[in-house]
Amino acid sequence: MNKAPIIETGLSSLNAVEDTISQRRSLRGFLDKPVDREIIERILFWREGTKRHKHATLAWTCHDG
């Protein structure tokens, strides 16, 4: 697996994958396999309260192996 890019969000509690998803960026560039759907759902539901992330979708962040 390639190292994820550093993304400055001001939220130190998020790891690189969570940061990437929260910013609606693609994970395909640095992951060698799909992210579990449960992880994506957990992150999206956790972030759902903010307008910026409310419209994020699983299709945007997940990919088939």
C-alpha cells in the first residue's frame, strides 16, 4: 500500500483515510484494495451533520477490487 497524502483538516482525530473520505477525495490513488463498506458508512454517518459532507456518497469513495 502506498502512503496516503497528508491532508490538513484541523481535525487531529481523523486518520488519512477518514480525512480523504471527509473531503470527498478518491481513495483509488493510494489504496491497493477496496475499503470495507462498513468503514465508509461509519465515516459518512459520523460526518453527516456538516453541510460540506452531507452529500458524500459511497459511490464517490468506494471502488471494486
